[in-house]
Amino acid sequence: MSRASRAVAADVLAIALFATVGQLAHDRTLSLAGYGRDALPILAAWLAVGVAVRLYEEGGRRRLLVTWAAGVTLGVVLRGLALGRSLDGSQVAFALTTLAFTLVFVAAARTAAARA
């Protein structure tokens, strides 16, 4: 498996793990609808930004923080729009929480993938 493939897999796993933890903490159950609601918009935005900034190409690791900040933020905005939520304090809190936890999960998943 190439470095780029491992990085994509690690990023997808990290965002799915974030959505899993969120569902278990808030819904107390896992569902496909929950993954569609929470993981899909963030993952789609992450991958779109990653492709746009060439995150998965040689030397792309330097673009990880740009992808993280822009991709997660855009994903949270897309999620809010899809759910019909306005930008208020709870959405800002969700955005900050999402930024913090995805950073930790992506860093851990990429570290594990690099060692595998």
C-alpha cells in the first residue's frame, strides 16, 4: 500500500472514529443515518480540500494543517446547512469540538498508519 493510500485510509478512519464517538456520546447508539449526518459532510469536505491542496501527493504532509482547518470547517458548515441549523453558539461549539477531536484522531491514525 502506498504512502498516499495509507494517508487517505487513516484520514477516513479518523473521521469515522470521530463520528462514532460522537454518536455514542450523544445518541447512545450507532446508525447509518448518524454517519451520514456527522461523518459524511466532514469527510467529503476534508477529501475535497485535500485534493485541492494536493495533500496526498509527494510532499503533501506539509498541507495537512490547511486541509484540517479548511476541510473540517467547511464540513461543519455543510452539515449545519444540511440540518437547517443557523450559525449560533451551539454550532460554533460543535465546530471547535470537531476541530480539536479530528486533529487528535487524524494525528493518531496517521501515526499508526506510518508505523504499519
